[in-house]
Amino acid sequence: MRHKTDWLSLLCGLLFVGVGIRYLTGPPPDMRLMALILLVGLGFAGFVAIIAKAVRKR
């Protein structure tokens, strides 16, 4: 039996890994820019999760 993809968890995990890699490589990033990327990324993940849920219900 297959389960449905949880897009919110998947995208939030990828965002977390991406931010972690950014902090491990190169010079320290600007905190304001990273906070903006985090907020936009979480908003995008939420938007995708809502759209995916609406499409599944059809």
C-alpha cells in the first residue's frame, strides 16, 4: 500500500538542509537575508501543501 507524499514536511526538511549547508560553507551569511529566505521558504511550503491537499480531494 502506498502513502501520499507529505509536501509540507518534505519542503521544510529540504529548506532546513539547505540552510544548514549554507551555514557550514563559506563566510557567515547575513542574518536578515537568511531569516527572509526562511520565511519565504516556509510560506512556499505551506502554499504547496494547501494546493496538494486541494488537488487530492478531487
